[in-house]
Amino acid sequence: MALLLLLFFLTVPVVSADDDDAFIGVNIGTAVSDMPSPTQVVALLKAQNIRHVRLYDADRAMLRALANTGIRVTVSVPNEQLLGIGQSNATAANWVARNVIAHVPATNITAIAVGSEILTTLPNAAPVLVSALKFIHSALVASNLDGQIKVSTPQSSSIILDSFPPSQAFFNRSWDPVMVPLLKFLQSTGSYFMLNVYPYYDYMQSNGVIPLDYALFRPLPPNKEAVDANTLLHYTNVFDAIVDAAYFSMSYLNFTKIPIFVTESGWPSKGDSSEPDATLDNANTYNSNLIRHVLNNTGTPKHPRIVVSTYIYELYNEDLRPGPVSEKNWGLFDASGMPVYTLHLTGAGTLLANDTTNQTFCVAKEGADPKMLQAALDWACGPGKVDCSFLLQGQPCYEPDNVVAHSTYAFNAYFQKMAKSPGTCDFKGAATITTSDPSHDSCIFPGSAGRNGTFPNTTSLAPSSNSSTSGCHSIYFYGAGSVTTSVIIGVLLMSVVCL
Ligand SMILES: *[C@@H]1O[C@H](CO)[C@@H](O)[C@H](O)[C@H]1NC(C)=O
Ligand SMILES: *[C@@H]1O[C@H](CO)[C@@H](O)[C@H](O)[C@H]1NC(C)=O
Ligand SMILES: *[C@@H]1O[C@H](CO)[C@@H](O)[C@H](O)[C@H]1NC(C)=O
Ligand SMILES: *[C@@H]1O[C@H](CO)[C@@H](O)[C@H](O)[C@H]1NC(C)=O
Ligand SMILES: *[C@@H]1O[C@H](CO)[C@@H](O)[C@H](O)[C@H]1NC(C)=O
Ligand SMILES: *[C@@H]1O[C@H](CO)[C@@H](O)[C@H](O)[C@H]1NC(C)=O
Ligand SMILES: *[C@@H]1O[C@H](CO)[C@@H](O)[C@H](O)[C@H]1NC(C)=O
Ligand SMILES: *[C@@H]1O[C@H](CO)[C@@H](O)[C@H](O)[C@H]1NC(C)=O
Ligand SMILES: *[C@@H]1O[C@H](CO)[C@@H](O)[C@H](O)[C@H]1NC(C)=O
Ligand SMILES: *[C@@H]1O[C@H](CO)[C@@H](O)[C@H](O)[C@H]1NC(C)=O
């Protein structure tokens, strides 16, 4: 009975501009010295079942690689282009034509983030911020794309003052001349407020006032739970408190119908000596709990069950970012696609699922010289002592009969034989590590958990069942995009059943 009621709840749209369930997306920063190619990025997204991404620009190659994948994309107007766009509707129309219209509908662009934290990082451009949004929006209207593509601008949560208790929070009043027209715009266009939420920084700057557990969504003893004395709402984590502070700040200006999307949130996995809480464990705990919290459609104490979709910061560790060590270590993956840590997501579905994140394979690098591949193949099957019998005519891995496919098989067999130890997937630079299982048809690669692309669909709805572990991924990966919603509901039910 309880289960039926719950099913009812979950399938009835919540009161929100967006009828969908909450989703988890991922930000893709590119300050990476050996940045994977767009096709490699997309392969990782697919393998990890990541269905929503935000780009910090509108890179053409990346948008092309995302075409026909079903992945929803938020593109961004970089800060350095904001002044031009905010001062000229022609420049804005041009930007939209080149970076959006040229790619839809093949690439499913669902939002445009105009600038990033402009009020706090580029205050000189603030006077033209709302014009920029309006110009971009007009260009979408002219192409009849305004229904499917929302326009907004991510804000730092530091523009919210007195953020605890949330009911007393308000936006820094010096920004009222921008915030009021901005909120009017968001409300009238059915858009959402984009907010960056970093409990890590709030925790760091609180000088011990904020307990680490509270920042990490860990259970607190009831006497330590934060209670808003005005509303008597209980806050069990910093994330919810910040999101509610933003809702209260908006309602203080009389805007009560604008949903919130969290455009960035995360935790660094490594820091220098002044950043002792930037650790693998804390990053794993924060992101794992965040994902479960968001996908549970829990909402916040002020707005229970109003979804707060969230983009994790970020996909890759960005080694080229300046600043303290932590700045380079917010990623879920390193540039080779290896997970930095294994998220604790049991019961949270197939997104970034634990069961195959540890599967890595060694494959021929895209664009590698065929002569080098052939030489490396000969070495692997000879001195390297790899069992290459599967590559012989009539054997499962003979087809496709080309040097890329054959060297991929041999490189991987060697890599697995050497227990994936560092340096064993190189082959003079002709090889690279991937998390996507290259097995195909009856050609099962060493290191594969047995996936051969033919698992029955049913395993996909049973994330915590013991049946062939890695099946879930491949099913979603190759299945239709439209199953996602029902899958999330199924998964939620599953997690409830497991409680
Ligand atoms: C694009 O994304 C939107 C929002 O999630 C969705 O409603 C729509 O069906 C998607 N379109 C395609 C072609 O996948
Ligand atoms: C830009 O604004 C001018 C004056 O308001 C208007 O005449 C023109 O049509 C606009 N152009 C575009 C591309 O929207
Ligand atoms: C409010 O914003 C103004 C303008 O950026 C800034 O000078 C001021 O320090 C901010 N106030 C607080 C309390 O942060
Ligand atoms: C919000 O609405 C109330 C009641 O209509 C009004 O008194 C108040 O001035 C409004 N506040 C703002 C910031 O517009
Ligand atoms: C999930 O949502 C249910 C119902 O809203 C709530 O009771 C439960 O505590 C939530 N679980 C988590 C992990 O947030
Ligand atoms: C990941 O999966 C393995 C094997 O299924 C399991 O033993 C382990 O506890 C899981 N790890 C996490 C962090 O959930
Ligand atoms: C993943 O692989 C590493 C290195 O081989 C191993 O130490 C770790 O236990 C594995 N994790 C899981 C969840 O299997
Ligand atoms: C794929 O795996 C399934 C289950 O292990 C098996 O029944 C099927 O025969 C395999 N298909 C091929 C083409 O090997
Ligand atoms: C997979 O799902 C499709 C559509 O729901 C169904 O027709 C097909 O029989 C299923 N295949 C298996 C192996 O269960
Ligand atoms: C699932 O795994 C657990 C622990 O490994 C085992 O006790 C149980 O029998 C398994 N269930 C099935 C259906 O295989």
C-alpha cells in the first residue's frame, strides 16, 4: 500500500516549472593538459550514463560530438563575451545563430548560461547582464526555440547575505538594480534561477562553526541539527540551507515561483596542507550523498519535493587550473577516464554506478599511426606473450579484421595480464585507457565482466540485484533516451523497497 502511494507521488508532477524528476548533470571544464577528444568525452558520458552536461562555452566540436546522443546540454556565454552581447542585440543574435541554432535539434541544447558569477567576478559587466539575457532570449524567440531553451545566469551563493537562518537571508542589496529585473525576466520566461552551491567553502570559512558532517550530508545527532527559529524547519545539511536561503531571498523581493537549478556543486578530493578536508573520502561522501539526495526528489525543508536538479563540479580534474592544489582536484575522473574514487551509490540507480567504474580497458588511441599499431601488435602477440589466438580467422575477435581492432584487443589483453599496472597501457603512445568495454558480439575482452551487449532488458531495473553486474550500464547506454524518467522512478522505488 505504502508503495502504491509512493508510486503515485513520484509520477504526479511536482509544483514546479519543470515537470521532470530531478536530474544530476556534470560540468565539463577543459583546463586539462591532455584533454580527451570530444568523442572520448562523450564515450565516458555514455558509459557513466550521464545524461545532462554543462559546457563553459559552446565549443563546436564538443556540440557535434554530443549530437544524437540524447544528452541534454547547457551551453555558456563565456564572461569575456558578455559585454559585447549585452550591448548589442545583433551580436547576441549572431552568437545564438552560430552556437545554438547551428546545432539544434541534433544536439539537445536545453539552456544557455549567460556568463558565470558575473556579479561577484565581473561586476563591471553587471549593468548589461539582464540586457544580455534579453537579447539572447529574443534571438531564441525569433527562431521559435524559446520554449525548449531556457536562458539564465549562474550566481555565486556569496551574493546571499545572512544565509542562516535561511528565512532571514536576502540578496546583497547593492545588487537590487540587477536582481529585480533579472528575477522578473526569469519569472516571465519560465526560466530558473541558476545557483552555485559550495558547502566546502562555507565549511572552510566558518572557522569550525559548521560541523564537517553537516556539510557532508552525514547524519547529525538531533541536538546538533540546525533549526530555523522563525520557521521551525530542521536543516540536516548545508546544501539545503543554502538553496532555501536563495528561495527566501527571492521571496523577499516578492518572487515566489522561480525554481532553482544548482549549476555547480562538489568537493575537492585533494588539497595542500592548508586544505586538510579536501580528501578522497570527503569528496566521495559529499558527491555520493549529494547525488542520492537530489535523485530522491526530496526537495528542501521550505519546498519539499520541489526538485533541485544539480550539476556536479566537475567531470575531470583540471590540472591546468591556477590556485591551490584543491582547485585542480574537483573532478570525478582523471583525463584518461579513470574514476578518481568509486562513488557510494547503491540504490541510487545507474548514474555513475559503482559496478563498472572500476572496469578499465586499454585500447588503440584514436588517430594512432597504423604502422605503430602493427608494430605494437606484433610485439604484444610475440615478446609480450599475449594470447592472441582469438584474433585468428574463424575466432571470435577476428572481425573486424583491421589493425585498430586487433591491436586494441592485444593491448587490452596485455594491460589486463599486467594487472593494469601503471605504464602497461602505453605502447609508445599508441594506446590509451578507457572505461568503455570494447567487447563486441561474441568477442569478449579480457577484464570485461562478461557484457556482450545482449543482456535481457530486465536487469536494468534491478540496480542492486546480483545478476550480471555490468549489464545495467550497457542497457541504458544503448537503450532509448526516453526510458530515463521511468528508470529513475523504478530506481527510487527500488531504493525504497530496499530500506
Ligand atoms: C531534449 O531535452 C528535453 C528536456 O529534457 C526533452 O523534453 C526532449 O524530449 C529532448 N529532445 C530530444 C530530441 O531528445
Ligand atoms: C535590435 O534592436 C533594434 C532596435 O531596438 C531593432 O530594430 C532590431 O530589429 C533588433 N535586432 C535584432 C536582431 O533583434
Ligand atoms: C555587497 O556587494 C557590494 C558590491 O559588490 C560589496 O561591495 C559589498 O561588500 C557586499 N556586501 C557584503 C556584506 O558582502
Ligand atoms: C512585496 O510585496 C509587498 C506586498 O504587496 C509590498 O509591501 C512590498 O513592498 C513588496 N516588496 C518589494 C521588494 O517589492
Ligand atoms: C528520500 O525521500 C523520502 C520521501 O521524501 C524521505 O523520507 C527520505 O528520507 C529521503 N531519503 C534520502 C536519502 O534523502
Ligand atoms: C562497489 O561494488 C562492489 C562490488 O559490487 C562492492 O563490494 C562495493 O561495496 C561497492 N562500493 C561502494 C563504494 O559502494
Ligand atoms: C578498483 O580497482 C582498484 C585497483 O585495482 C582496487 O584497489 C579497488 O579495490 C577496486 N575497487 C572496487 C570497488 O572494485
Ligand atoms: C551473450 O551473453 C549471454 C549471457 O551470458 C549469452 O546467453 C549469449 O549467448 C551471449 N551472446 C553471444 C553472441 O555470445
Ligand atoms: C526488451 O524490451 C523490448 C521492449 O520493451 C521487448 O520487446 C523485448 O522482448 C525485451 N527483450 C528481452 C530480452 O527481454
Ligand atoms: C546476492 O548476493 C548476496 C551476497 O553476495 C548473496 O548472499 C545472495 O544469495 C545473492 N542473491 C542472489 C539472488 O544471487
